[in-house]
Amino acid sequence: MEQVLVKKKAPEVEDIVGINQVSFKERIASYKKHPGSFVLLLCVCLAMLLTIASLGYLILYIVIKGVPYLTPSLFAWEYTSDNVSMLPSLINTVLMTLLSLLIAVPIGIFSAIYLAEYAKKGNKIVGIVRVTAETLTGIPSIVYGLFGMLFFVTACKWRLSLLSGAFTLAIMVLPVIMRTTEEALMSVPDSYRQGSLGLGAGKLRTVFRVVLPSAIPGILSGVVLAIGRIVGETAALIYTAGSVAKIPQFSNGAKFLFDSTRTLSVHMYNLSKEGLHTNQAYATAVVLMIVVMCMNFLSDLLANKLAKKSGGEK
């Protein structure tokens, strides 16, 4: 007798979703049986709504107060006491961010590579470095500002300058970049390393051609956090970079690095402190918020492209 083989049809995705769906009555009955789950769900929803409402209120308040005062005079090429132009501060903010990242990112990434890939597990020195990095993350920015003033401004004789502020901010964001990079490297599966070493690649080649590209999205998330802290920093820059609102003189070569400068956050602080241009301070806050959003967007876009290029997913 011939056996007839009946091929079973694979369940569709819609069927699986339909099986996993829980009706409203069943959900209510489950919450009655387990009231703690309902309380936990309620707390999560309230926390989410509170976070969204707080962020929305903050953004809406700044936009309403600042957008009407975004006049062309605020973007004049030269700052005066009448127009209180923010254009010099905007240019200085971009320069300060790029210079700080240029100093902090290579040091942070190479330090994290050593801690994650080369240092022996259980090494006491490595443990001390990690604890120190975590401690430095929580130090107030005013302490970094005082250190920068004593070391870079006074001891190194760099005066209140762009370079003094950039080195101070680089030290401030270095622990953030180092820790996030180390976590990103440690999240890469060991099978990647073993496969590369098994194919004959050396340790250095494995790190830079296999491990590091896979960790790029996580590394860039730390860079985004560093950018947000650099752009919004005020206290440390008052003591190290000064508050002179002028566009750097690039025609003088590298001498502009030793000129006093003013970023957007310091500009907004000075306008608010004087009390004469409060509306323009709100307008500066709008521009500062847009700058941070644009930098975060560009960093996220770069992370997605690098993740696709390396064959990983963000």
C-alpha cells in the first residue's frame, strides 16, 4: 500500500501573531489575578508620559520664547553690544567641539582597545583605571575648569584660549568615550575574534579589521554623548576659554588657537546674567538646541552607514 505523504503547510506570520494575541478581557482577568503587574505597567506608562511631557514642554517653551527673536542682527559677522550677534559664538562652538574630539577620541579609543583586548583579566591596574574613569565621569565641570585654569592657562601659559578650553573639555569627556568604547568592544562576540585568528590574522589585524568595525555604532554613541556635553558646557569654559565674542582670525595661522573665545553656551549665560538681552538668550538657546540635534543626527547617520558597511546591524 502506497503511503501518501501529506505536506503540512507552514504557519503564516499572521497565524502566529493571532495565536499570541491576548484579548482585552483576558488581559483584565490577568491583572485582577496579578495586581502587581498592573501597578508595574501603570508606573512604566506614567514614567514614559512624564518623560515625553517634560521634554516636549522644555522644547516648546524654548521655541516659543526664542523663535520670535531670531532676527538677522543675531547672525551679524561682528559682535557688538547692540546686536549681541551669536555668529562668532556659533563658529567657536563648532571649532571647540571638533578640536576637543580630535584630542579625546583617539586617546579614548586606543585606551579602550588596550583595556578590552590586550589587558589581562583580573589585572589590578586595569581595575584601578576603570574605577578612576567612572569616578572622573561624576566630577562636576567646575572642577575641570579650575584644573584647566591652573594647568593650561597658568602653568602652560596658554592664557584664556581656544586651546586651553579644548584640552579641558577633552579631559572631561575622555572617560565617557573610553568607557562606552570598551563596552562596545566587549559586546562583540568572541567568535569573530576566534574566526579571524583561525584564518591566520594577527591580533592587531583582528582588532582593527574585525572587532573595531563591529563596535563602531557603540563607539559613536559615546561620541554623541561627548558632543552633547561639549556643546552644552559653560562652567569649565569660563575659566579656560574666556568670553571674548569674536570670529577666529584664521589668516594668522595657528595663533587663533591661543585667542580667547566664547561658545554658544557661554554666550547664552552672559546674556542671561546681564539681564538686558534675555529674549536674545532664548533665541541662542534655540540655535544651541538645533546645533546639538544636527550633530546627533549626523553622528547617527554615520553610525548607520558604517554599520551597513561592516555588515553589522545597529
